[in-house]
Amino acid sequence: MKRVLLAMGLGLAWVAGAPVPPSPEYVLKAKILLVLLPYVRWPGQDAWGERPFQVAVLGQSPFGSHLDEASRNLTVHRRPVQIRYIGKPGEAEGCQVLFICASERYRLQPILGWARGKPVLTMADDEDLISQGIMVNLLLEGAFVRLAVNPDAAGEAGIFLGSQLLRNARILSTRRVAP
């Protein structure tokens, strides 16, 4: 988690040459998204072979080119990171992470239906979505980005969120308590 806190403290630099610079919020969220990935374990990750670690961004990306820049020369679990921008959930086949952009909020349930049962870490940055089954949510609170996690949803997909990630996160659940 020290890396996540470190990422939060990094300066917010605009990516030179980007046609529209992302807001400082999304520069920071891109860094945090990538920094927290080593603290997650996927089922069967030792059998991934040589293929890249894939992060799919579904919808209208708020990151500008910063997510691509931040992932350049980055490895996660000894694999190079590849960012894919997609328009439909099925295009995320083979990815380890699916970031669901705000533009896709209206079709969240079909997206989560596609991801159900797959070892895909779902992420977003909308507070209302964590209770609907998103596993990790990046929330802006003042000048800081706070993690909200749903370990129940992650566990259903066989994904393990490490204690270093959970230590500084707000933990939420979608499980209902029996009456």
C-alpha cells in the first residue's frame, strides 16, 4: 500500500503532446489504478505464460493518454502491461482488469453480467457503483483518491485483494445479512 500512498503524493504532471489533458483527478487515478495491481492475486496467474497483463478501459476514457504513459515499461506479476480501449464488454476477453467508465453507467448490469464468473477485476470511479458489484472504486474525497473495495464481489470471481491494499481502503459488501 506504500506504493499507492506514494502515487497519491506524486506531482500531477500534464502529459506533453496529449490533445486534451486529463484533469488532475484522472492523472492521479491512472497512477493509483496501476500501482495497486501488484496487491491483487488472480486465480491461475502462474499459468498465464508470456502474454501481457491486460487492462481494458470500457467506454469514454477520462484518462487522456496518461494511462498509456503511466503503463509504459511497467510490469505486473512479471508481465508487461497492455492498455486496451474497448466499446463492448466482450472485447475485454482475456483481460485481467476492466475499468468501467462513467459513460457506461447505464449498462452496468449487463457489463457485470458479462464479467460474472470470470477472473476479471472490475473497477470504476463512481461511488454508487460499489454496492452494485464493482470490486474496486477510486473515489475522489477532497484532494485525495480513496479506495473503496468490495472483497465479496472479488472473492466470487476468485480474485484475492491483498491486506496491503485493504488496509487503507473503505471496505464495502454486496452480501445481505439474513434476517
